[in-house]
Amino acid sequence: MAKKSKPNNVPQAAYNQEFKETAIQLALAGDKPVSIVARELSLPEWKLRDWLRAWKKKNSKVDRSANGKGTAEDELRKLQKRYKELELENEILKKASAYFARTLL
């Protein structure tokens, strides 16, 4: 039996760069889920998700090379870790000051 293939004359929807950028910005705004944004723009959800994935991948590389610190998520993790360390140090200093206050009185 011969394998059926897609006809080559099926038109594919072409989206210009401005439309893609607008769709990405609408999706990143966070006001609505990606599925609703895609539906409102009359394009498949998977296509918008692909555009978002490509945009995030491209911009994460730019962030790393621009400042050498990594992405915002990496920076947030570092700051959260440092915050926990400072809280621990603060607790130790409180206990030490209470101890010395008792021994000096």
C-alpha cells in the first residue's frame, strides 16, 4: 500500500515579525492565559507557545552575555539563599547578645 503524504499546495499561514512580537508581548503581559490570547488572535496555541519558547531562549542568552550574572530566576535564587544566610547570622547574633547581656549583669 502506498504511503499517503500531505499535498504540497496547502497554504500555510504566514505571520510577519510585528504580529509575532505583538502576540508574544500580549502573552507575556500575564493578564490572560496563553490559550485565550492565541484564540483571540486566531492562531493555534502551540504556535504561540513555540514563539514564546523561542523568545525566552533568545532573551535568556542575551541576559547572560549582557551582565554575566545569568537570568532573573538565577539571580532570585541567589538572593533568596543570601537572605536565608543573613537571617541565620542575625539569629546567632541575637542569641549571643542575649548571652553576653546576662553574663555582664
